[in-house]
Amino acid sequence: MNAVTNHCVTACPGMVPPGARCWRSSNVRRNVIALLGIIVIGGSLSGGLMAQTAPAARLGVVDQDRILNESDEGKRLRTDLEKMREGKATQLETIEGELKDLQTQLLNAQLSLSNEKRAEISRQLKRKRVEYERLNDDAAEEFQEAANRAQGRLVRMFRELIKQYGAEKGYTAIFEANTLYFAADTIDITNDLLTRFNAYTKNVGGP
């Protein structure tokens, strides 16, 4: 048995056949430790590079309902809708008065008017009720359509402003406040956006 074989038998007794070669366990340990060191250093370097290249996310939160309701444009549209509602209500009140008059006439006609006259008043009353119901339905439909258009216009302008604002300020994402369970006051940008929205809608104009 040569020197190499003697060394192997000594280092790995009972596991190395005659004529085989092996290395000291200490050499193996040194190689493994060196390899682990390279892996750790490589991981640290890559992690450091990622930390340098990935910017911190900037988040914002905005209360859309508050802006739409408290903005100058939101108040103006709400005033227009209220005027429209009052106009429709006045028309309905006029017809309601005519209905009451016909009902009173029909009630008084039971003793003083002929059957033919009472029948005519009954027909007028029926036509007036149909007119009232149709006007009421039309008024409700027109008001709802106008409200939807106003709301849609406000939301479209608000979303356009959000895109501009987010890009200008370097935000990663801006969330709607009412869809979150919690958000710190420090990332609430509602006040700033309300001011911006007033200026934005004034410049955009339109019906």
C-alpha cells in the first residue's frame, strides 16, 4: 500500500478500497466553506443591486365622493339638477290641482248635474290622471338621465385629473379612500386634489 493509500485508509477507515484515492476531510470542509462564501457574497451583491434599482413606492389616498360633492363643478351641477327637479315638480303640482278640481266637480255633480255632464267630467278626470302619470314618469326618467350624465361627466374629469396628478407627483398608485380599511392621514391627498379639480374643471368648461 503506497503513501496515498495509507493516507486514505487513515482518513476514511473501512470506506476506501485498496488502490482508491481520496482527500482529507479538512480539505473538503475548506472547499465547501469557500463555495458557501461565494454564494453568500453573490446573494448580498444581488440584493444590494436590487435595493438600489427598486425605488420606494409612493402611495396616495383620495376621497372621490367628497371631491365630487364639494367641488365647484359638483355644486353647480347639483344646482342645475335641483332647478330641473323644481320645474318638473311645478308642472306636476299644476296637474294635481286640475285633478282636484275635476274630482270636486264630479262630487258636486252627483246632485246638480245631468248624467251626461257627470260622464263628461269623469272622462276628463280619467284623461287628466293619465296625463299626470305620464308626466310623472317622464319627469323621473329625464331627471335620472340628467343626473347620470352629470355624474358621469364629473367622474371622467376626475379620473383624467388623477392620471395627470399621479404622473406629475410621481405616485406609484392612488387609491379611493372608501374602498380601504385603513390609510394613514399622511398619504391623504384629497385637499390638494380638491383645489386642483376646481381649477381643472374651470379650465375645461363645457355643459
